[in-house]
Amino acid sequence: MWKKSGLSPVIATVLLVGLVVVSGVIMFAWFRGLTQEAVTKFDQNIQLVCKDVRFDVSYDDEELALSNIGNIPIYEFNVKVSGEGGYETKSIKELTDSGEWPADGLPQGGAVSVSVNFEGLSPDKIILTPTLVGTSQKGTQTSFTCDERLYGYQINLT
């Protein structure tokens, strides 16, 4: 006759414990990705401060002129260069000669004119997005780039 056999209780227990541990690790990683350390500036969440950032931009023959016309200091800008082959995003410090961008960024009322080098790209448009510096919950200075869709400034070059 046929001898019926199944998993031994020990193997079944090991498999169940392994399944629970793997599920727990996956859930922990997922929840950790959802939470973000709060960064504040002027006792507000830095995301809310982005709406108060005001700046003027002009671009002429690889010369970018930036003015901070608001009350929020701007640490730097992310520059998204779009062309035929797609797009590339770099910080303004990477696109300028060393020392041209102020180390502390643009304070209130500050202005700077920098030469930008797009390294062989022929851009159709440029989008500048401000980056601010705030204080994390641990007390360290942390940079935060505002949302490009809401606070980016687009310059069409064609």
C-alpha cells in the first residue's frame, strides 16, 4: 500500500518562521521608505517654505544671471537641461567654474552672474529648481530641493 507522507512538523515550523521573518523585513523596508526625516527652516517644514522662494533668472549666451528677490536664502539650484537626446540634471555648482557660485548661496537680495558649461549638450530648455538648507531633527544642516513641477523656473532656448 501507499505510505502517505507529508512535511514533518519541524520543517513546517521552520518554513513558517522564515516566511514571517521575510514578510516582516519587507514591511519594515516599505514603511521606512514612506517616512522621511523632517527638515525645518524658520520653524516650518521646509516643503512649506518653498512656496515663499522668489527669484529672477535670465540667460544669454551661456551666461546665467540669478537674483534672489524673496526673503528666503537660496543655497543652490538644480539645473535640468533638456535637449534632443533627453535630459540631464546637475547642480549649478557642477555647471559653473569653481568658485563662481557663492559658497553660502544667494542671500536675500543677492545676485550672481555665472558662466554655465553644458558640456556639448545643445539644450532646448533649462529648468532651474531652488535648493534650500534647513535643520534636520538631529540638528544637522540638510539641503532640500523644492519640487520642480511647482517651483521650477523654465527657460525656453528655441
